[in-house]
Amino acid sequence: MSNAQSLIEQFYQEEQERLAQESTFTPIDVSVSSADMAMINTISKRFNKDKSQLVREALSQAIIDMFSALEPVERKMLAKDADELANSIAAEIAEEQGLPSLEENGINWVAQDKQCLKDERKAEKEQQKQQDELAQKILAELEAQNKPEQEATQEQTTANETVESQEEALEEQPQTDDAPFASDNAGSDTEEETPSNNSIFA
């Protein structure tokens, strides 16, 4: 088999896959504003994409974003309901086309909910880590700012304690009264009390 023949077989296979995938799509009538339609036309022309495919992909991504924004409890409930409804729609399409079953290539919303939970927990851990790092940085900056003030306060306290110690030492020294004339006065008193031997009655 030549390369050209292999290429044709590849085209047939891609066409079958595309038709099988498109068979799972459900048509919906959507009206958009002229501004949105202008942007759809501009993007599809720029990237050479089919407008219907472009809108389908954009809508699919928007639905995922809306689903992710739901409250976790409600999101889990809606995911289960959506998967059950998707299976029911796929069964109806398969019956219409006379097929035993139809493979659903869309999003499994229960699995998407689990992925959302993982992403949310990861984001919470990352946010907590950033908050802890910010708190440590602020604390380090405050300690750096307060260090000179603490050193100055410590020096002032040490100086005050030194002055107080010196004052207490001076107060505790014994006080001595200088009395240079004490011995002289004591001697004079002794002389006055001693009776004189020169008496007129001797």
C-alpha cells in the first residue's frame, strides 16, 4: 500500500471519528449580540476555524468555569444529575440512529467535581503558605526596627542601675562626727571634780 493510499484510509478514519463525535452533540438555538457575533467571525477567520466549532468550544469552557464556581456541596449534586442526564440523552440518540450504544465523549461531571476539589485544596495550601511567609517577613521587619530601640532602652536601664547602686553605696557608709575638743572637755571636768589638797583646814 502506497503512502497516498494510507493517507486516504486515515481520512476515512478521521471522518468516522468526527461523525461519531458529532452524533453525541445536541443542537441548541442560541442568539448572541451583534458585538459577540462580530468577534466570533473575526476569531474564526483569523484561525481558520468553523464558527459552530468555535462557539461550541467556547461554550464548553464557559460551562466548566460556571460549574467550578458552584458551592462544593451543590456542585457534587449537580454533577451526578448532569451525568445521569447525559447518559439518558446519549441512549436516545443511539436509539434514533439504530445503534446499540453511543460512546459519550463529553465531560464526566463527577470526575470534574473531584478535580475541582483537588484544585481548590491546592490553592488553599498555596494561599496559606503565602500568608505564613508574609507574616514571617513582617515579623522579621518589626524585630529589625525594634532592635535599636531595645538596645537603647537596655543601655539606659543599665546606666540607671549603676547610678542607683552608687547612691545606695554612699548612703550605707558610716558617718563619723569629728569632735576635736571632746578630750579637752573631758579633762576639764575631771579637774573640777577632783578636790583640792590646798584647804584652809589642813
